[in-house]
Amino acid sequence: MVKNGRDGGEQVFKGEFQHTLDEKGRVIIPARLREGLGENFIITRGLDQCLFIYPQAEWARLEQKLKKLPFTRSDARAFTRLFFSGAAEVEADKQGRILIPLNLREYAGIEKEVMIIGVSNRVEVWSEQGWKQYTSNTNLNFEQAAEKLFDFDDLHGDGL
């Protein structure tokens, strides 16, 4: 992750922001997220039909992990092909906008209204409708997932 200039710790992306895609396919990345992303960053296909944005340092770590996947497995080849072929290096302009490539907009179903969310070590870009659908479906299982994840941590003494 990117170092946070204030205290030297690792940048953690968080928050939820709504923006509108302009006629050229550009969207504003909120300043507090842009700060942690650095000058150039990587956007690619994500999971759950959203886009992932990574700072360069985080992308390099992820790239090293993915290189270790066994190329003899068809699922590993398919994932890395789709993940890397959709990747593009982007840079925000003076207004804080990035151009989202057409193939990525189509993949995520992004037409006009966009949700940009911070998710720990990455930023995600969703169509507004896709995000609403995802959160309404996920809210049903949120408590169950939390119980399982935090119960697991509590076994190791690392709970909240």
C-alpha cells in the first residue's frame, strides 16, 4: 500500500462517493482517494462486475503474487489473462478526472452514475445500479459473514 504522508503508516482507502461519468468517459476520483493512489495508478477488471484501482506499489505486490500461480491450471491462466489484459495505467488530470477505458466501462456496466469506494488496499469503481444491487443483496448476509470472520479472529485473540 501507499505510505500516508501524515504519519508514515500504510494508506487505507475508505469511504463511498457518488460521481457522474462525463461524455468523454471520465470520472472524478475524490481527492482523499487520489492522494493515496499517487500520480499514476492501475485500473483493471475487478470481481463482482466492478473495477479495481491500485496504487503502483500495491499493483507490483499483486503482480508478484499472480506470477506465482501455476500456469498449468486453466483457471489460473483465465484469471490472469482477464485481469492483466484489462489493466491500464491512468493518471488524473488537473480536475482529478481519469478516463475509464471503454472496455472497462462496458465490463462494469458503467454508463453515467458511478460509485467510487475505498476498500482497504484498493479503490473500486461501480455503476451506481450495480453497487445498489450488490449492497442490497450483501446486507442480508453481512451479519452472518461478520460472525464467521470475527469468531475466527477471536480464536487467535485478534478480535475487534
